Amino acid sequence: MQNLFKEVKIKLQQALHDAFNLDVGIDQIEVQKTSHQKFGHLQTNVSLKLSKQLRLPPPKIGQVLTDYLSKDNTFSKVEIAGPGFINFFIHPEFFNSTLNQLKDDPYLGVNVMPSHPHVVVDYSSPNVAKEMHVGHLRSTIIGDAICRFLTFVGWDVIRQNHIGDWGTQFGMLIEYIIQNELDIKNENITKCYQQAKKMFDEDTEFAKKAKERVVMLQQHDEKTHSIWEKLVAQSEQHFTEVYEQLDVLLGEADVRPESFYNPKLQPLIDYLQKENISSIDQGAKVIFLDGFKDKDNHPLPMLIQKSDGGFLYATTDLAAIQFRIETLKAKRVVYCVDARQQQHFDMLFAAANKIGWCDESIDLNYALFGTILGDDGKPFKTRSGDTVKLLPLISKAIEKATTIVSTKNPSWDQQRVNETARTLAVASLKYSDLCNDKIKNYAFSYEKMLSFDGNTAPYLLNAYVRVQSLLRKANISMDQALDYTLNITEQNEIQLAYHLVLFSYEVETISTSLELHRMCHYLYQLASLFHHFYEHQPILRAETNEQKESRLCLVGISSKILAQGLNLLGIKTLDHM
């Protein structure tokens, strides 16, 4: 099943061939939604774009195309608008036919890739020995949603959690633990790390021993390596707790830490030297890349090995990208990273291309995100100025949601309140992040994200609850509602049906662009249109039984698409609230 935009493009492509003997690639034809449905449902500017090529004025081209396409029963009307634009009014029978097919399709009209190529999604990436904080929230939530979208459209998704578990900081921390004879199980490792860092900066003797401890770790000294393994295991338990609280898909099998790549780094450096891809600059090994300059307009090299032999994040990231392309056979790699790392990844991708790991079939890209801000417009911090830890943040959201749910439902038992509040809180945390264009900063607010008004998770969940309540009143299941035949005729029904038909287009677009906020806005419009339909069209008291069944079918399709859209964002639905 083609999405509506593509279907109209195909019809325009055929019309241009038949009417003008002109073969135009489908990607050259632009079709978009009209600004208001009084101007139709879709619009094209193809007459304007092809005027010069056809040597005809746009209105003339538009008239020929309008006469041709008016015969197509997909459209109730096709008309010229302005200087050569063409507006398309979709016939209600098209919506009936399309939705009657779509309701039985598990993919809701989305074209699924038949070959299932591999895509690697790199996200979350917390550091061992440090608690996950608010800075990890965006990468984790955004990455999880991207994985869900790509899986839905047919990619074979390989999740990669590139946790930081290697480097100088571990020599520092392990040396501190040994010197103070600490039992890791009974210690706050984050505080230990902070103390170790302070000693490293202030005590030259400790710093020297910490560096020696790094060498011992690299050489797999038994005592050093044993402590390191315990640190990693303890941190992974913490990560798992956070992921379970957030209902994200990451698990232990998805962890591919920095230490995994450590044995690959020197062989990689040697290869780049041998192939004359890297150079030696002031004793360090670097890769010079076209197009990268420093603030003084001098060539900006990518540093891959320090003069003392030490490796850098760039070295590990290069080894990772090689592994993902050559071993995991990824045809696409997506990095969910802070926008401030853009230059690093631009250089990484350029280096991968220069080395020769990528051809035209491999797509390396990133999903850049902005910063979470506080009320003061600065990065979100605690009152004491510390980074906001993720588990307390989630707990506070649940606490506030519990107050809301218990107030609205005083007769509910505590278990029901708690379960509903947890779902509501996590949904609100996720949606308040995802509904913003991810590249932009946004202000964190418990009150705004838990509001039942406006573009929020509670508003959408409330729409779903209303659907379930309606089906219970009708004494039918959603599957029974979907068994009915859709036959819409009223304007409120047509507006809702048109929006439902656009779901596949939105999913397919997002799977390419990774603009997750598009789905949030789509679902918000869907909920608004459903509320309008619900309030203005009698459903259970419809004039005829056929009308009642048709409207219940429309309710069922709305429910199915709303639930699927929320699921793609990683949000669970509620039957009561």
C-alpha cells in the first residue's frame, strides 16, 4: 500500500507522461498538505517547476493536468489555485477503501523494507563509576524511539551502548580504592571517583601511581582487573535499573564498551601509518581531513594517538565504526549525541570515508540533540548546582503523577494508583522530550509535562482512555469494532479519516529524517481531531445501525493508530486514568 503522498505523485508522474510525453522522476515531484482543508487535502507546484522545461505558462500546464486528473476517482475535485498550483480534494470513497484495508494491516499501511538491512544505533553511553544524570536522558529516550521506528519499517536494528569503562580515570579510581582499602559494595562509587579526581589533581605522587595503575589495568594485573570488573558490574546494575524505569529496550546484550575496542587500537594505528593515511605532527599521530580548519584557518587534524602513545576517544570511535561496518555489516549507523559533539562526528565520518570503509551504500549520520534547561534558561541543575541524577528525577515525576492520579481517582486502591502513576510519569518524561525538535534546547518542567491540556502525554493518553471507555459502553472489543465496515460521509469523519491515512507517510518520513517530534505533533492532531469528532458526531446514538458501526470502526482505527504511534515513541497506553 502506497502512502497518500506517493500515490498522488505516481498519478502526477503518469499524467505528465500521457499529457506532455514527459518522463519525470518521482523525487522531482513535490506534493504537500494544503494550509487548510477548504483548499483541498494536498497541493503540488509541479506546473511552476516544469514551466521552463515545457515552455508553457504554469496555468496552461495546470489546466491540462487538472483536466486529466479530474477523471481519476481518487479525487472528488482537482482545481487550479493561484499561478499554477494544483489542489487535490480526496474523495471520501478513497478514505473508506484505504482505511478498510489499513485496519487489518499490522503495519497500518507502512511500506516495510523486504531485505531487512542492518542498522547500528549508538545511544545512551553512560560512564562506569558515575550515576546516570539528566544529560543521559535525551540520548537514551531519543535512541530508543529511533530503534523502534527503524525496526517497524523493516531495518534489522543492532543497538549499541558504548559505555565508558576504560582510560586514565579507572587507574585513578582503582588506585584510590586500593589505597583506602575500600569495599566497593559498601561505597558510593560516584563520591569515590570525585575524591580520586581531587587527589589526582592535587597530589603528584598519587597521580603518578594512578598512571601506573592504568598500565597495570591494560596488562590485566589480577588485583587491578578484579576491581575494575566489580566496578563495571556494579555500574551495569545501575544502568539496568534506569533502563527498566524508563521502559527502554537496552539490555546487557547491547553493551559494547570502550574496553572491547582497546585491543584493536594499536593495530588500527599501525595500519593507518602503513597506508599513509595518518601523519606524524609534533610527535602525535593525526589524520588530516579536507574542509576542517581551526579558528585561525589552519588545517585542523584529527588526533588519534598522543605523543606519549596514549589513545583518544577519536581512536576508539574509529575502531568502533570499522567494527560496525566490517563485522556487524551495518548499512546505516546512527549516533544519538549532544549537538556540541557535531564536529567530532563530522571528522569521524570524514575519516571513515578517507580510510575507505564506506561506499555509497553505507549511511553514517547522527541524531543531534540540544540541552535540557532549568527555569533560569541554563543547563538543568539541582539547587546546589550539581548535575541532576536520573533515578531521583524519575522518582520525583512518579511522586507528582501519583498525587494527580490519586486525586482524580479517590476510590482506586494504592497498587492501581501506583501502576497508573508510573506509566503516566514515564510517558510524560519521554513525551516532553520527544515533542521538541531534538536539536533545540528545552526547559524542563514537571508541571507542564504532567498537564492534561495541550501537547502533552496526559492529553494523548486521555484520548486513548476515552476511546476505551467508548468501546466499553458499546460492549465491544477493539477487534470487534475493526470488523465493522467503514463508510464515512460527514465532514468531521472525513477530517479524522484523512489524518489517519497520513500515518504511514509520517512513519516512513521519520524513519529517514529521524525527526521524532513529527510523530508527537501527528498524534496531538489525531487526539484533537478525535475529540472533535467524538463531541460533534453521535456514535452510540447514531441515526442508523450502519452509521453506528461505521463510526465505531473509525474509533477502532483511531485507537489502533494512536496506540501504535505512542508505542513507536516508547510510551505505554492506559485503559483508565
